[in-house]
Amino acid sequence: MKNMECSKCGGSAEGFKCDVCGAEAAEHDGQHRCGGEHCMPKCSGCQGAQAKCTCL
């Protein structure tokens, strides 16, 4: 797996996190119960889903 980047702060991202319910996964889950688009990279800095990144 290639290194991922948080699109909000530009820092590294590891794993995935839902921006709605907070569920975490090692790999992207396109069938997540909140919708696959909500399962997004998890920012390594703030540990939030990239849509809710608070690093800046």
C-alpha cells in the first residue's frame, strides 16, 4: 500500500475513518453503512477523518 496523504492538511494518513460515525478500518470500505464516500483516509496528526482534520 502506498503512503497516503491527508488532503486537508497535507500530512500523512494511515488507515481509514468514517467522517459520520467514526468507525475505523485498515482498508477502504466501499460498502460502509454510512456510504463508501464517508470511509476516507485518517489523518495521522489529529487522528480524524480527512474531512474533519483539525491540524490547521
